[in-house]
Amino acid sequence: MSDATDFLYPFIEGEERDTGALLSDLGESARAKARTSAALRQATLERSTSVIETAAEAMSERFSRAGRLFVFGNGGSSTDAASLVALFLQPPWGQPLPARALVDDSAVLTAIGNDVGFDLVFSRQLIAHAGEADIAIGLSTSGNSRNLLYAFEEASGRGLLTIGIAGYSGGEMARSPHVQHCLLVDDDSVHRIQETQAALGFALWSEVQARCSAKEPGKGVWR
């Protein structure tokens, strides 16, 4: 077995020949990870209730004024950003709400990254598209991604509602004056953090839906 993957399944040895025992260990490892993830998700959602409700209320007010949602992140967080946008645009129930993932356009990302630097790939898109009624959500496992911090600074300066979702202790994102609401997953496993961040995103969407259905949100359009 490669040393690069030993940390994932330390019980797998290079000379292992007992297939039954190996499969049993793999199964138990998967179940243990699922239990850990479920416990972290429940604890985080319970601890974050007030922040979720406050952020959802602020989001629903922006949507009622024809505001739009912009979401961004790097790596695995970029896929979480795209998934959250899809949830708002094509919800399993409730009303679709205007949202855009700033990670989707590879031409824009590579052009900005090449011409002015990767630190500005999200802030430059906000400059081009965002208005003061809009919302910016950034996801980062560390909370220290420079391009997210620059995006939040730009968004805050333009009057956007800013919401961060971070892991560990929240990093610079949790301390930034440009992030109005910060949801934290207090854990040091990137895998568990991202699983719980997805749950936080769903909880936030669900609370927004509940409020928007009562407020008759405006029809956001891309300007």
C-alpha cells in the first residue's frame, strides 16, 4: 500500500491476504466516519441555529428587494458553492431564487487569474455583476483563502450582505469586519468540515425558503 494513503486506512497492510477481514475493517471504517460526520453535523447545526436564522432573515429581505445571491469557494468548496447555487435556482420545493456560482465560468476564472492574479478571481466578478441589494456567500475549510477575503472586502464595500462558511476556528474569515455572518464547523478534518458545510448550506436555504414564501420575494434579474 502506498504511504500516501496510509493515513486513510492504517489497518491495510501491504501483506494483507485475508479478504474477509480486510472488507470487515473497511466497512467498519466507513461506518465510523459516517457516525463522526453525523455527530458533527448535528452539533454544528444546533450550535449555529441563531446565526442561520439571523442570516436567513437578512437574505430573505435582500431577495424581497430583487437581490441576487453570489457564491464562491476553492477546490472542494467550489463544488459546494455550485451545489448551493443549484439548490436556490432549482429547489426541491418552494420558489426558485436568483443565484450565481462565481466558480462556473472557466474562461472568466482563467482570464482574471492570468491577467490580474488568482487572489482577485471572485472580487473582480463582484465588481462586474453585484449591486448593493445582493448577497455574497463564501465557503472555505480554513477560513484563510485570500481570494475569498478580498471578495468579502469588495462585497462589503458595495453594500452586499456577506456570509461566510468556514471550518477549524474560522481563520481570518471569522475575524474579518467584512463578514457579517459567519457559520463555523469546529473540526480539523477537511472531509468532515465539507460534509457539514453542505448541511449548513441546506439549513440556510431551508430557512430562507420559509421566510421568502411569506414575503413574496422580488424577481431578481441579471444586470
